[in-house]
Amino acid sequence: TAVSGGGIYNEDMLLVDNTKVLKNTATQDGGGIYNETVDGILTTIQGSEISNNLMGDNGDGGGLYHQAGSLMLNGNLIHRNGYDGSPGGNGGGIYLNSDTASSIDVRNNFIYYNLANEGGGLYNANTNGRLWHNTFFGNFAIDFIGGGLASVNGSPDIRNNIVDNNDGYGIYTQNGSPVIKYNNAVRNTLDNIF
């Protein structure tokens, strides 16, 4: 258990490759991983499993909390992350909060069975990230805002994702100018795309 980054807390260049980040707890943000670097510093997380991690009651990012810097998140299993208690925060699997100039790529991940108030699978607070070719399945948003994924600011490029059987709106966006193309959003409990 840590205040932030129960499994990994990072402030510099980092490669997480073929690694299991399991059963960690943060009292605030980033139950599994907390990442905060500067522009131009790349964090790469690939081929890894991020599972059963818990953010704090008022924290965000059960699996991963990305605060700043560039991020490549590719080919991971991100599942069963969330919070233990009430009221809980946002981004059960992934929470993205970086300035809009940072390079953010979230690709080819299987993001499933995560829990949060908003953004059960993924919560984009303020990035222009590329969210491509991911599967969001069976995630749960207690407030129904983005059972699969929610973007509340920034202008992310959301395309070619499968968003299936999530509790809440499948893809929820507000503010910014998000691009939403070629997604297969089906069987979500409210509208598939809002």
C-alpha cells in the first residue's frame, strides 16, 4: 500500500514489459501504477497484466493513473481494478490526465471488468490521446458516465474499438472535440455512444 502508485510510482523514463502488476492498493491515485513525468519523457507499458488493484476512496485510476508526460500503453490486459469503499473515483482501469500537447497512445489493450464512478474502463480527463483498437468489455460506471470509456475534456481520437456489454454509456464524451470513428459499440446498458 502507498499513497499513490501502489505497485509502481514513476517520475522518469520507464519501460514496463511483460510484467504483472497485481493486487496493489493506493490510498489516493493509481492503485497499480502512478506515472508523472515531463513532456518528451516516454513511459511504455506493453504486454503486461494490470489486475486487481485498488485506488483510494477519493482517488482515481484503479489500474493506472497517468498524470503527465508521454505514454504508450500497448497490448496489455487491464482488468478487475477499481476501488474498495465509498465514494470512489474515476477511471477504474485507466485514468488519463496530461496536457493536450503530450503524446498519449492507448492501443490494442483488453480492458475488462473494471469499476469506477465514471469511466469504468477508461477516463480521459484532458488529453488528445489516440485510443485505438482496444476492447472494453464488462466495465461498470456507477454514475453511468462511460461504462466503457468517458472523455470529459480534450480532443481524443477514439477509433476502431470494441465497446461491448458495459454498464453505463458505452462511449461518453463531453467538451473538447473528440473524434469518434469506426467503433463497434453494442449491448451497453444505456446508449452505446453519447
